[in-house]
Amino acid sequence: MPFPERVFKHTPALRGLITPPDSSEMRFGLERFAELDKQAEDEGWPAGWRMNHDDREANRQTVLAGRWDQDLWVFAYGSLIWDPAVYVEEYRRGVLSGWSRSFCMLLEGGRGSHDRPGLMAALDEGGQCDGLVFRIATELVDRETRFMWHREMFAGAYCPVFLEVDTPQGQVEALVFVMDQTNRRYSPHLTIEEAARMIAVAEGGLGPNFDYLQSLVSHLDELDIHDDEMKQLHALSSKYRK
């Protein structure tokens, strides 16, 4: 079922480009954890590769405390942009200052391995990030954020915080999943060449790491979201794959 027309009041160009939640593979329940636990065991992923359910739910309750009786804005900078996996009431374009997309999260499973770890995009401090913000209606916040925490806090490598995001319709305070700089997977000091080489060769049970980068860049282009550094990283990584 597609999103209602009103969702794209401010962003008509996005209509038809956003995956509805009932079609999304990212809208999953606890049964998906059992499947990935088995995959992790088969592929030898490191112990503690994901957050346990009680800690994840405690984190959700803490982050959203005092906000259950209001609409929730969420800033999207990666796959949440085109595949939010939640029911959205409104989309806007947004700019987050002080943070930028960065392939700074180490991947030792999924699209990487112990021998050839890959990288995943996150938000790291510095610069700015063009993306989208979407609004979840008050009455759906509890239900929809359960799905969001399953996805974004699967491994516990993000830190959910509230930050000010500029939109053409005015500033909003939005939930943002930024890189947890205390997490062992945080890899902040890679040069763009080092990151490109890692992404070019890494592969895991979910496929090549390069495919993830290519999907990100192509979706950003399709949605007219600019990020020159991601394009440079993609170009370099393409060269190293040859």
C-alpha cells in the first residue's frame, strides 16, 4: 500500500521513490534475530555482535522518555531515507549541521569478514549532512519505534540522540542515530583511500560491501541528495575493484 499523498506535501519529487512499510524487508520482528543469530554462528561473527533485547528496549525507553505524547521527527541519512520501514505522516528535506556521512563503522559480518572487514555508513562529527526528515504521528510512535530500534539498534553501534535539523519549512528537533564513538567498531581515522580499498574487497553473507556503497550513492542521486565525498569514495572503490 503506497504512502498517502499528504506525506509528500513538501517533497512531491519523492513520491513513488520511497518503499512503503508493508513492502519493506527492514520492518521485522524478533524472529529475524533468530535467523541472524544462526548466520552469525555459521560465519563466526564475534561474540557480542548484536545488542540483547532487554538492553535495546531499555535504550528505547530512555531515549524517548517524556516524548510519547507528541509526534516524532527522525533524520534519515542512509537507507532510512528510501526505506524507512515505518508509517510516516510527513517528509521534508533536511540539513544536519555538525555531522556528516562517513564509512566509519567496521563490518566483520554481513558485508565483511574477520579476514577482510568492510565498512558501513554512519554519522560522524564534523561538516554537515543533507538528508530527509520524516514525522511519525503521536499515536504510532510506540509501535513504529519498536521496529526502528530492531533495525537501527540491532548491533548497538549507534547512539540515538535528538538534534536540530534545518528544513525549508523551519527547524525541527529530530531523532538521529549517530555513530557511538565508544563502540569497538568505530574506525574514525581511515583515509578515503583506505576506506575505498576495504569496501572494494570486503564480502560477507549478505554480499559484497561495494554493493552497499553503490546502493547508497545511486539512491542519493535518484533522490537529489548531494554528497560529494560519497561519490569520491564510490569512484575510488570502483577503481580498486578492477
